[in-house]
Amino acid sequence: MFVNKSGCNVKQCVYTKNKNKVFRKKIAMNTMKYNNDILFKNLVDDKDVHDILKDETDRQVCSMELIASENFTSRAVMQANGTIFTNKYSEGYPGKRYYGGNEFIDKLEELCQKRALEAFHLDPKEWHVNVQSYSGSPANFSVYTALLQPCDRLMGLDLPSGGHLTHGYATKNKKISNSAIYFKSMPYKVREDTFLIDYKELEENAIQFKPKLLIVGASAYPRDYDYNKFREVADKCGAYLMADIAHTSGLIASQLLNNPFEYCDVVTTTTHKTLRGPRGALIFCKKQFQDLIDFAVFPSSQGGPHNNTIAGIAVALKQVASQEYKEYAERVIQNAKQLAQSLWEYDFDIVTDGTDNHIVLVDLTRKGISGNKFEKIAEMCNVSLNKNTIATDKSAFSPSGIRLGTPAMTSRGFKKEDFEFVARILYEICTLCIKIQHTAQSNKLSDFTDNISKYDLKLKILKEKVSNYCKKYPLPV
Ligand SMILES: Cc1ncc(COP(=O)(O)O)c(C=O)c1O
């Protein structure tokens, strides 16, 4: 009888790595035996899901993906994500699990941790990393659970200033994020004249508010941070300092931006943005916080880790440490700078007059159209981007800006000259929006929508232009 390393015989186990011919024949026989079993059916047999997948694949192939938080992960990451690691329960941590059968899962998690520390050039004697968080938002909440008591104070960049929901977002009338519901939050802001973080005001407010946790990091901030300054402020009010580098982690790992690890106690990141891995998160912490962070993730916030995701993260992190990835990260920034420059040449207002990272924020106020309208027409032309508040906006419902990002199309091979084309397309979309609004003779979104069909032909031509251009740049599917 043929047995694999776990001692399973071939009747119980499809062990594809074995090259032995007899073994493979036996698997084929077993598969035939189970042919009618739903367990062995292929995805293509589920027509409903398969058809949606096909449509989504076509959409991705034919679209210009400019959403700053998105990327195209690699074939190897997707393969790792779709493995039998998904079958395994492994509550706990390597060597300390609540279930049996975790010999190889332990190896996988330890490998992922090792690669995470290596990718970010961290000394394992000084830093620990938890790789189990399901995504960025739960990772941040786990940090709060670890370091804060209910009702303790935290301070992060305000959402309209570019910050993230999970950094304590509340409106005047409602606490939106659980980070504002369970903790007391007071945001800091960007200056309304420069759109840059107002470090002076931040310091004054922090000294008064005395947060226990100060958060640096954002979702829509095109400039780098003065982490040293944040450390000084945190020290002045006795706060922990956390960086949420969800957006910029790939650029930080490639040492193209300032290094938060020099100054912070904890650093969180998603793994699916610039880092180009599967959807997940990492929590890095100084060794003295290891037990608190690990306990806050499991058992306080989560159950079993998603081991297939951890496999995908491990694969992505090995890529991040490569020279090829570093060159990719350099191109992401060069392309963003080019996009900002070209858009400026088309008379767009660029927030902060440029970018240090992968994000370009465009203020449409002077064009007289809202981010909602721009996003809508862009989507009809196969261009994905998102409306975004500009710090001076009075209402979050009608933001004046759009946020653009270069990581995804750079993964598909776009270079500087391709981003000149992107700017041209965005200019054409903007011109079309202005025409539609003029035809509608109103600023209302509903009137705008009612008049779109009058420009069907122009929309069709633009969509085809975008689609034909994008199709030439491959992505793993
Ligand atoms: C800065 C920042 N932190 C956290 C998150 C949350 O990540 P997730 O969507 O994976 O929960 C995001 C997502 O956009 C983000 O931009």
C-alpha cells in the first residue's frame, strides 16, 4: 500500500506531489469512484458562480483599475489561497494549539512570521509579528483590545482628512466605527490651506486630550509622515504609538518611504494593497507587547486562523523581499508622480501639489463637478476609482475629490507613458461630466443621471478605448 508522510493510504488521500505513476493511477481510479460525489465536482459545474466569476474576470481584464487600495495578486498567491490549508482548524499559536494535526500548519505560520520580519528588515529579537488577523479592521481592533481598556482615549487622523474609519471615526451625531463606540476618540486633522498634517495643532490637542494611543497612518494621504514627530507627541502625553501602514506597507518594505518601525510600538498592515498579497493583515509589535497582542487576536477577537490566507501571505512576503518587487515598488511611486504631473498639465488641482507615495488626490472643486459624478461616468468607461472627501468639504455625502492609485496598473506593467494616457482619459471623463452637467442645467445628481444617456455614443467610444488599451496588459487569472 502507498502511504504519504502523514500515514494516509491513497484511498483516503489525494497526495498530488507524488510522481509515482502507480500512485497517480490509483488516484485516478479513486476519483472515478467518487465521480458523482459533489466533493469532487469542479467550479465550472456550478454554473451560477462560474458565470459570475467569468464576468468579473472580464471586468478586471478590460478595466483601468485606479482604486488606490487595490492590486492584482500573483498567480502563486492565488494558488496558495486555494489550497487544502483551508480545511484545518488551528486555534492557538505554533506549539500551543487547541486542536491536533497542526504539525505542518505550525511550520507554515512560523515560516510566514519569519518572512514577515525579513521583508520589513526587522530583528526577531526586538520584534514579534502576529499573522492571524483576518483583515485590516479586525487587526486594528485587536491592537486596541490589547493596549486599551474600554473608554480609554485614542487619537487618529480624521476621516475627511484622509484617515481610516477604524482610527476612531465619529460624526457630530453618530459614533460610526467600533473604535469610537468602545473608546473615546478625538481626531487630529490636516491644515485647510496645505492639506498637510497640522503637527502643531496635533501636539496641542494631544497634550490636552492625553490619548493612551496615538495612531499614524491613513487611507487617503499622499504624503509621507514625520514618525519622529509623532513619537515626540506620544511621549509628551504618555501614549503608545501605532502606525497603520495598510496602504504603504509595500513601499515601506522596499525602503522607499520613512520607516515607522524606528519609532512605533505597534505597526499594523493589510496584506492586499501595495503589499500585493491575499486579503489579510499583519500586526507587528515590540517584543514586550507580544503576549498582549497575541491574546487580543486569539482568543479575544477571533477563532481559528485562515491558514490558506497565511499560506498566501507567506508567498507574497517572499516576493516582497525580492529585487523584482523592489523595482515594482519604485515604479509605483514614479508612476504616481507622473500621473500627478500629467493631471496638473490638464489643469486638475492636485491635493498637496503632488505625492510621495502611490496615491494621487484630485480636488474637483474648481471643475464644478462632484466626486460622485466623476466616479459614475468613470465606471461607465471601465475606469475604477473612488470619490473622496477633501478636507475642506462641508458634506461627506457629496465629496469634492477623487482618489487615484497606481499599484494595480503598475502590477499589470503600466509605465510612466501609460499613466500619461491615464491622465488623458481622466481629462476626457471630466470634460464629459461637465458637458452632462451643463445639459442637465442643474447640480443635482439625479438630474445628472437622467441626462447621461444623451452621451451614450461618447461613453461607448471612451469605454472601448480604455478596454482595448488595458487588454494588452496581462494579469494572472
Ligand atoms: C489605513 C487602513 N487601515 C485599515 C484598513 C482596513 O482594512 P480592511 O478593509 O482589510 O478591513 C484600510 C482599508 O482600506 C485602510 O486603508
